[in-house]
Amino acid sequence: MRTLLLLSLLILPGSLAAQEAVTASCSGGTALSFPCSDVDLVGRLTTSQLNIRAFSGTPRGNDIWGWTDPETGVEYALVGTTEGTVFVSLADPVSPRVVGTLASATGTSTWRDLKTHGNYVYIVSEADGHGMQVFDLRQLRDVTGAPVEFEATGRYTGIGSAHNIVIDEDLPYAFVVGSTQSNFNCNGGGLHIVDLGRPTLPRLAGCFDSDGYTHDAQCVRYDGPDTDYTGDAVCFSSNGAFGNNDVLSISNVTNPREAVSISRTTYPFPGYAHQGWLTEDKRYFLMNDEFDESNGDYGSNRTRTLIFDVSDLDDPVYVGAYLSVLSTIDHNMYIRGNYIYQSNYESGLRIYELTDLANAELTFTASFDTFPSGNRVSYGGQWSNYPFFESGLVIANDQSNGLFVLRSPVISPTAGEPTPDDAVRGLSAAYPNPFQQTTTLTLALDRSEDVRVAVYDLLGREVARLFEGAGAAGSLLTLTFDGAGLSSGTYVVRVVGETFAETRRLTLVR
């Protein structure tokens, strides 16, 4: 049985409340008072601890995203609230630290959405006249004391309000969706495309709204199975092309001023096409519907995950729907490797393995319910999650209960992710992590080569040498790190071979 750790109270300078620094293993179906299955609670901040300005009392959480500082390696949670945006350092994820805040550009709103491009985060909101805020995240690395009330680095005012924003690091654009009060001829609420070539001075690049209102989307530099579009910028949108939000719209936005529709695909019993994500091979698109659980006329009151075969972008095929055992409303979901991470309002985070998408089959793997007071068909509870940190941490934002830092011990941070041909398989995730004194990793090799494995603190100083020498092809090395005599905090284990290098983050707690 994994142990339950309770740490001391930590007072954050400038915070409104004491932070109870806790980490709890999922044991017997709970972690503290939160129902779970194979997901541990690493750290947490309540909504009160995330409060930035008392515009309207205690804030409510909404969207969330993440950023890793390329210079320091520190991971940050970028937390949306009704009041603005909160920047949280995960350098010690057991005790997440509020580094600073950015107030809403205008008023408060239930809806705030944010995405990163390089070292900048771009933020939209349904607050009237909000536009798009730009913030240089590199400022966060200099904050060592009380949280800072930051000012925006820039602001795009080509829109008024907006429901959402979509960014892919491989494209030089932001795609604002569900926008209003456009200063340009982009008033359909579709893709309002913004050029980020000058990060702090965004400008209009074009728009695509011939498929109607876009609620959310994923836009990528396409490298999937349909070679007709290789290298193009392609958007997969949850749209309302036929009077309701009831369609998967695929568009080619390579030339933003001449964006064109590729295809539109409907599905049975539509309610409100909400959001979706591509599998990493871009063969399938998984989407959710936000209304289907609340009305039996939509075919089922159980949570549906809609699955589309998009291997032919001109002619996608609706494969079917996976039905959960629950009936809670699904909200945002993301795919990493061979797993989908779903935020399902009152039932929280649910993780499924993508076992047989050709037959619409998923396999339940793990869960963490951030809203333990119910599993009703309602819009309370967990809004979104972010599963893309290299460390394997998953962050989730609950409207009522705040920021959760989570980790599943049954899923490697790189589980199911493709590796280059003839490459080493590399380092596993550490277990346990966080750890009190010792933790263990494995290093698997596909070829014979000399390797060196060492552990460093965040200042780059080597604190332990775990292995140095020749590794045989097919070998599996067990590596144990003993943190005795070291301070609590984050460490980095790095393996360097003749043909590869890889890192993992470790968290030592006392």
C-alpha cells in the first residue's frame, strides 16, 4: 500500500489564506476526501488561494494550460478564473506556489481561455470588450517573493469578447473562436485568425466562418495519413454549421485570407458539439457533446465520446460512440500518447486507454474526482485539465475546488508516445514520485552503447551519479536514487548516451 503524506501548513506571502501543503496517495478508492482510482494527489490550491482581486468575491475556476520554462525547466500552471489569470510554479508540486496574477482586461466572466505560443500566453474571455491579452511568461522566473500583480505585455483589440482560443506551437497563428464585436469582417463566430509573428503585436491574418459558429477547435501542421494535405495548416472544429452546434468541421487555413472548407461531418443524436482532440497519428478525432447527457432524446444519458475516422480529410467517417458508466457532462479532453484525459464536470478527471478506436472502444484506466459532492448532470465541477508536462504531472482546474496537481502511477509520462526507429526506449517514470527518501527508475536500451545517468538540482549541480558505463542491447537497468541528506524540492535525472539524451523530474518531500 502506498503511503499517505500530510505536510505542514505553508503561508504564501500575499495570499488570502494559508496553503495546506498535502500530498496523498490514492488508497482504498480515495485520496483525502476525493474519490480516485490510480491517480495520486500531489498538491492543491483552493479557489480562495487563487483569488487575485475581490471583483466579485471568491472566484470560480475555468480553463487551464501549462508552460515549461525552457531556461530553468520549471513547469507552471496557468490558471484561468472569473477574475483573471493566476500563474503557479510547480517547481515543488507538493506545494504549488502562486507566482503572480494578471487581472482581466475588463470585467469578470465565467469564461476565460488561454493557450501558449513559445514564451507567451494569449488570453481571451467572454467579458465584454476584453480582446486578447498577451503576457510574456519569462517574467515568472524572476519572482522569488510575494506574488506579483502583473500587467499585460500586449493586447489585441481586433475582437471584443471571445469564447475560446486555439494555438499550435507549429503554426504562427492564434485561432480565436466564438468571438464578437470584430473590428474586421469576421463576425460569424468562426476562426478569427491572428498572426503571432510579432508576439507582442498580434495582427489579423484572416478568418473562416463559412461553417458557422466555432465552439472549440484543434489546428495543426498536418502530418497525418491523408497525404493530399501534408504540411498544410488544418483545423478540426466543433461547429454549428446547420443552425445548431452539431458538426465536425475540417478546414484548410494554410492561407488564412483564403481559408476553405474541406469537409463537414454530422453524428447521431447531436446536442451541442463542444470540443475534441486528434490521436497522435491523426487518424482519429475524438469529440464530446455537452448537451447529450441532459436529454434522453439524444440517444443516451450516459457520457458519450464521439469517434471519427479522419484518415481521409475529404470524407471523414463517424465510427461510433464510447459510453461511460457515468452520466456526467463531458467538457474538455486531450490525448497524450495512447491515453485520453477527460474533464467531466462533476465526476472530475477520467483517463481512458485508446484500445480499439476502429470499433469505438476505450478502456477505463484511472480517475480523480475533484468534485466529490455529486455526480449529477450539471455544469459544476472540473472545467479542464492539462496532461502535457514532461514530468508526467497532470493539472486540473475545478470551478469550486481550485487547482489540483495530479499524477497517475500506472501511466508513464511517455506511455504510448512514438519513438524514432532504432532508438533506445529510454528512462521510465520514477516511482514513487513524489518520494520521501528513495525512488526507482528503469533504463531500457535497444542497442549497446555507453551511458551516463546523474541527478542534478535546479541550479545544475550534480548531486548523485546513478550509472556510468556500457549498457548492452536489450538490457533493463534498475536505478535507485537515495535522497538522504538532500533538501526537499525538485531534482532532474538525466541520462546521456552515445545517440540520445533524456530527462525526468523528481520531487523529494520530507
